Amino acid sequence: MIELLAEILFGRHGNATPCLLHGWSAPEDSFTWSVGRESRLQIPLPSVPAGRELILELDLNPFVAPGITHGQRLTIEVNGVRIGEDFIAGEGAVAYRIPAQALGSSMLLVVLQHPDARRPIDLGFNSDGRELGFMLHAASILAVPPEPAFTPHALPPLDLPDVTDTEALKSALHARTGQSAADLMLNFESLGHNCEFGIMQRQCGAEPLGLLRFVGITLPDLLRGLDCGFADVGHDRWLRVYLHEGKRREFLVSDVRHNFSFHSFQFEDETTAERVRAEQGARLRFYHQRFKDVLETGDRLFVFQRAGTLLAAHMLPLLTLLRTYGPNALLFVTEGGAHPPGTVAQIGHGFYHGYTSRMAPGEDVGRGDLRAWLSICANAQKLWREQMGQARWPLPST
């Protein structure tokens, strides 16, 4: 499915030094800073397997000064061909497809342009006089199956009433689509970040048994979990149970191997920590087996949402990992943006971007925009089913 052709690791103990041309600082423990306005590296490339396309994946994060800057622009060229241009805020992996016209030699010249590089000393941040762009941890070249043809376009929001009445919205959805809200929501598998989408499913009467439906997990931890198949999830060795402070104290549960946590909805006055650990461990192990089945069959559309900046470049590594298991598709949802809430843009084969008016606040994840979510899910399902038919992928059961 996916083959790692080259992996460049930055930092003192990595293998990047022979690949670095200009625009780099001295390597540090596990990373190397790009400095100035442009950095160049060359990556030796073995022969590309027949019938494959290439992806460049970078594990990086920009220099930011809290309260002053929150990200930097980044433009990427490979052998003179521009493959990406984004404003990067926050750490994590980004990935870009390398078009065929950028290939043809045994070496890839990668040029990173970072015009917003700043000197920490000029910002009063610290005494560092280097003009810092991005902290690079790794660069990888992946060979992947070619992407089927698709036509980029967007479906506008459904005509749903602007009300907060859940039953009115569900009735309107059924009238517009002929499908119940519960049946619609059962086509989706949440990849976590927080409980917002899981709560939306519940408000619609859908209760899928999702491993990550009600967990809090960061995108880097999600990628690491998928990379190892969430091995040993629910094992007693990795589970921690602790009490949440409050008038009536609830047991919270964490899986410290995969760094996610969730509510148990069990309380100190009705059970014990040992019983919670045993019950939640058994539940996680059962959900894990189901999650593996979903990954292999591709019969659910995976969903990831997060407040703040979330780019297609952040999501391509996630989609790539999902497709190591089966013919999977991904919908990611952001707030604001260029499209009205409820819009879904098709940006790749089985790759969709939904827009909502707002994400639910962290202290009350049940206060998301249900009207926008219903429109997003209906539009994404329509695009997904059309593409699965073209690719002869199995249709989901509802």
C-alpha cells in the first residue's frame, strides 16, 4: 500500500547533515532550525515503484513568540515545482503530493521558503540572534497508490431552518434528504480530538460504538496511535483512573501509552477505581476490535474536527495512514473560512473539507452548531457515496 522511500531525521543524532545545503542552523538534540528566508535540502531518491505517486511529509513547527506571532508562511518547491503554500500555526506533520513533472532525477531538491522568519532577540523573546523559520524533526518521501481522478467542487449548505430545536432540524433533514438524522450519522466514525461530533451523533439518536468517539486526543497522538494500530489499548498496564474534582467526583480514565483520556460517567459514591479500570479496559478492547474492522472495510467516513487552524496539509498524513488499512475516506471540519457553514468541499478522492460556524467550547462540547453539522454530514455522505461508486468501493450500511 504505502512504501517509505526515504527518511531524513534532523538533530544531532539524525542523518540529515549530508542532505542540508544552505539555510540551516547547527543541529540540536532532536531537531534543526531553518534560518533566514530560504532553506534547501537534497534527498536521494531510489527508483519510484511503478504505478505509484510520491508524497513529501514534513514533521515541523514554526518559531512563534507568544502574544506576538502565532505562525509563519511556508512555501515548498521540489525540483523547481511548487507543491505547497500555507500558513503554518502549531506543530505537527504536514504533507504534500509531488507531481510527476517534479521527478526525473535521482535527487529531490527541496526548497523551503519562510519569509516570516524572525529573530527572537528582536521580539524581546530571548537573546537568540538567529533568524528562525521552522524547527524540522523529520522529512519523509512516501510512495502511495495513485489518486483516482476527481473534480474539485463544493456542495452548498442544505436548506435547513435556522433554529436551535433539535427535533425541528431532524425533521427538516428528513424532508430534504429522505434520510433520518440517526441513519445519516451512523455512516461516520469519529477520530476524536474531543467529544463534539460524538455528542452530535447522540443528539441525532445515533450511538455507534466508536473507539475514539468520546476521547480527548491531539492530532500528533492520533497519528502515532494509528501508526501502531493503537496496540495494547485498554491494557491494564496503561490505564490510569483518577478523580475529577467537583461536588460529585467522577472517575476519569487515561490511556498513558496513547495519551488520550475520557469521562467514565461513573462516580466515587457508586463504584471503585479498580472496578472502573476493569470495566473501561474491557470496553476499550472491544471497541478496538471493532475499530480495526472499520479501518479494514472502509465502510465508514472518518471525521476529524478541531478549533483553530487546520489545513489540508495537516490532514493528508492522517488520510495516508488511514489508507494503510483499507479504502478509507476522511472528512475534516473547521470553523469559519471562505464557505458558508454547512458547505463541504471535495479536495481529493475521498478527501473532504467541511465548514461550520463555530466549534463547541471546550467546557461544553454539546453546544456545537447542529444545523451546520447535519448539512456537512449530508453533503459529505453524498460526495462519498458518489465516489465509492466510481471506485467500486463497498457502500456503507445505515
